[in-house]
Amino acid sequence: MSQSFLKVEGLRKTYDVRRGLFGRARPLHAIAGVSFEVEAGTTFGLVGESGSGKTTIAKMLMLAERPSAGSIQLNGQDLAGLRGKELDKFHLELQPVLQDPFSSLNPRMRIGNIIDEPLRIHNLLSGAERDKRVRELLELVGLPADGGRRFPHELSGGQRQRVSIARALGPNPKCMILDEPVSALDVSIQAQILNLLKDLQGQLDLTYILISHDLAVVAYMSKRIGVLYLGEFMEIGETEDIVRNSRHPYTQALIASVESRSGGASATMVSGEIPSPMNPPPGCPFNPRCPHAVDRCRSEKPKLREIEPGHWAACHFSESIPNVTANTAAPAVDTSAKTAQPHIALVQKPVPVQETP
Amino acid sequence: MTVILEAKNLTTMLRNRAGIVTAVDNVSLKVRAGRSLALVGESGSGKSMTCLSMLGLLPSSGRLMGGEVLFKGRDLAKMSPAEMQKVRGKEIGMILQDAMTSLNPLLTIGDQVSEIFRVHQGITNKAEQRRRSIEVLEKVKIPAAEERLDSYPFQFSGGMRQRVSIAINVAMSPDLLLCDEATTALDVTVQQQLLKLLRDLQQQNNMAIVFVTHDLHLAAQFCDDVAIMYGGRIVETGPISEVFAQPTHPYTIGLLNAVPSLARYSDRLSAIPGQQPTLARLPQGCRFEPRCEHAVEQCRSHYPDWFEWGDTGRRTACWRTADSLNGTLAGIPVRVDKPVSEVA
């Protein structure tokens, strides 16, 4: 791996939660120690269910939340030490695009002003230059350059998300935090926005941190993927490793859920729901829902270990659990009663079953 | 198999800022006992309005302008609100997207589940209400049902709340269940659990289900038939396995290709250009024409007639269906998909 652009080490976020007025504060470990690196110009995908801590990580990366422990380094520089001018510069380099383009754009501002605002706040350009820049940005995201006079309510969801992206691109960031950028959009529009983000990444050499609950979206966009569960990584690896040769039962469950929808199928349906981070289960956080769990999983917490170069998993039995892919598994919801298995995957590559060392 | 619900030529108008628009335009559909029909479309395509029209639950700005809703031989469209009240909740259940908003936050789960027994069966005995509520909560696999009766909705997770909502709606063993984006707000693993639950309940009661969703793949997994809506009209319908194996309407094809899949790696998704027209400004001809790469002159001037073929009930509202079927529609790959087992 070349010089990593973003390096996160041992990041933790603990909130004190107080029940009632005089209740004792109890710690809630929203993020219980995560480490990852992101190579410049690539996409790192964070995937997990609601409550897994995806957005908390994003907030800490943007310095909207102070980490309780751990460090974040951008180009070798620790964010915790940034002050004054350096901090301003950091905020320019790292820009967010949020989920809901209906609430993330001020309804009383015109599109042009919305896109112009970060440039104005940071005193980046003179008035005339800023107008020119706004037109450039609108064109860059595929909107008419003269649309700056319009208000957000005049635009569709997809167009609004384009405005959000244009606003984020204004200060020429190096990195964008994409927090569920397409989940509020219609299916036919999602593909447009994902393609736009991919094009922009190529044109502008951007680094993306992509947060989504949708593994298929993350796999489409990312070079590497980290699978979060209860504030910890269950598995990290290259997209191919995660999707084709997952070594963690939770990732496998996610794949199964996605695959059974696409007409492929899955091995086992996981039971239950994500536990409250107030009361994480002892041992492995996933053990109450895991089809492979044994006594050891209930008492001893598995460490995140490197099972192949660049492929990490936090499971005692990473080497021995069966592989799950679209092609090998049985249905999650019994579709045998039907006449024919609906199936829309066009091309399915044969999956090389890799021997794990 | 008995037809439970047949809607014929439903037309619903809505008054909004832009004036009066046709939200549901000449929609016909049919659901049989024990079968599920997926109503698939993007937001604003009219799928929810179709459901609300059938149940007589339109907002005050909307009105059913024409059509019949034959439910077990009776026309719901002609029923008085009082008569409809007796049908809804008893013979027809409806599950909405977010149980947090469909359940009353101030009442316990027990209060809300027992209401259905009080209203539809006249059971006033508290102990009896409680016993039946526990029974129906156990039916939807809520653990420790008896203790959870005294909990409030906010104490439940999203998945559990949706189970409560299912419990209330299947308590009277309805013949028809309408699910409007019932699993959309949930995590994928929980979504799968609820689909399994719905399928089990469907088989127990031989219930007909109308499954409204924007997620084609979820529909394919769960349903028998599909009706794809665009701009207030159904554009393609038929058995879901057939529609997926050989989609014919360019919109259906576009939707199928626009979704990223784990099994099918691609560098680029083929997005459908443009966006859905607003109902106030519909194109003169086919509603999909401005976004369609196969449109010809006829598509611009005339809304397509139904093209019907085969004996499985397939039909498509596209002038170029014949071209699509014989593979001469330029640019559209005609797909003959093999079952999963053969590919592997």
C-alpha cells in the first residue's frame, strides 16, 4: 500500500448515558476501538446496520465529535493537534455529503448561495470569481449552469443531492465523507448519483469515506470495506475478499440478505437484532445471532486478526467457517413453493474457493 | 384459486399546488388467495395512492373518480365509510412503512393490540383481551409476549414494532394484507426475518398480499406477481419470475440494470437518464418517453395500448414490446437467464 492518506488508530467514542435525573451515568461505547487506513484516491466503505457506529466514526473524522481515545491522522498529521489556520485548512480538505438532501439544504437559500456559502465563509475567492466557480460546480455535477437562482424545493431528490455534492466540491477538498449519499433517493436516481461520484473521483483524484447500510452499494464503490457491528470492525479487507471470501459470520449474513434479494441465495438467516450498545453481550459481540457460535464465543472476545495479507477478521473460527456466496448457498426465505426462482443476475463469475492458510 | 381483490380502472385525482392531477390513472390489478402481488415503483409513481384508493383512505385532497374495487365480490368503492370501517382491520389489514408513526406512542402495546378484539369482536373482558393479545403477539414471534404487553412503542426496536403492527393486522385473519413499504426502514437482516414471518402467516391463512415497494429485488424474492408503476400507471405486469427473466418495458429493464449487485460486478451502473415527470406536467404520449432510448415518433404522440401475450397474464404498455420480445430493440440486451443452479 502506498502512503496512507487517512490513518485511524484505536479510535473510541464513549458517551455517558444517565437514566433519570439522579441515575448513575453508565458508559455507552459507541465506538469501541477501531483502526483503519485509507489510501489516497480510493474509496473506503463502512458498512453496518443502524446503531453500528458508522455515523459516529464519520462525525469524529470531521471533528464534529471529539474522540474519547485514539488518533486520526490525515497525511501524517494528527487532527487532535490542529489549531487556527491549520484547522480551517483541514475543514476545507475534508467535506461531507449527507444522507437527506431534503434537510441538508437550507430551504430559504437559493442553490447558488448554498454552493457559494463555504467559499464565502472561508474567503476563498472574490465575488465575481465565486459566481464563476458556482457555475462551474453546477456543470460539474450535471446541473444547468444557470440554475443558481432556483430554490431547493424546485428540485427533485437527485438534483438536490447533486447540489450537496457541488457544495462539498467547492473548496476543492481532497476527501469527501459520504454518509448514506443515495439511500434517500429513488432506485433509478441512485445509479446516476453513484456514477457521478465515481466520475468525480477519477477527475479530481478524491478520496472517499463511504458510509452505507447497503453492502451492494458499498461493494460497487469501494476498494476496501470495513464491516462494523456494535462499534467494532468484524472484518476489513479488499472488496473482493469481503464479497467473495468473507471470513466472518456477520459479513456472511449481510451478503446473504443482499443476495437472497437478488434472486441468489443465502446459507443461514441470522436471528435477532443488533443488541443495545448499553448492554453488549459478553464474548463476541455477534455471538447471540451467530449460527456458528459455541461456548468459546460467549466467553472470549475474538481479536481482529490478519488472516490473509490485508484481510482482517474478528472471529475465532475465521479459517473454518464455510464460505458464503451467491452461488453456493440455500435460500434465506424459502422460495421453493414458487414455480421458478426469480433471478436477475446477468453474469455470475465462477467463484474460486480460496484455501485459507 | 379465488380472486380476492380485483381493482378495475381505478382513477384517482389529487388537488395539489400545481392544480388537479391524476395520481392513479386507469389502474387495474388482481390478487388471488394465497398469492402476493408486488406493486413496484418510485416515489410519486402512484403505488401508495392505489392502495389508499382501494381502502377508501384517501387524503381530503384526493378523490376516487372512477373504477371498481371488487373485494370478495363486493365493490368497496361503493361502500359507505361506516361499512368500510368494518372491512378494514378485519377482512383487510394494512401495514405501513414505519410502525413508530403508525402506533400510538402514548398507549402500551397491549392497549393497541387489544383494541382490535374490542372493535371487531366486541370482546370487553380485559382478561380475555389480554389472553388473545398474547396469543397474537406470540404468533408474530415476539419473545416474552406477556411482559411486552405493558411496554410502550419506544421501548421496542424497529423490527419489533413492525411485528406488533403485523400482529394487529393479522389478528382477525384477514383475507387481504396490504404492505406499504413495510420493511423498507429496517436493516437487511431484520427485513429478511419479517419477510419469512409474512410468508408463514400467508401460508397459514391463505392470505392474499399486496406488497408495495420500490425495491425490485425484494419484490422478486417475496412475491408471485408484479405490477410496475410509472407516472400513475401500470406499465408492465405478469408473474414476477417471468418479468425478471424477460423484462420488456424499457423502464423495467432500466430499473433492473440500475441496481448494484454483489453477484454482478461492473465498473459502471447503467443509470436511467433524467427523472420521473411530475404529475402536473406529464408528457403527451408515453410517460417514460422522455427518458427512453428506444422511443419512436408514435411514443411521443400516443400513450401505448396494452400489448398482451402468452397465457400467464403478461402485458406491457409499450409500443415496442414486440420488438423487445423478438430481440430487435436496439441496445436492449435480451436476457435469457439461467436458474442459479445451472450457473454454478
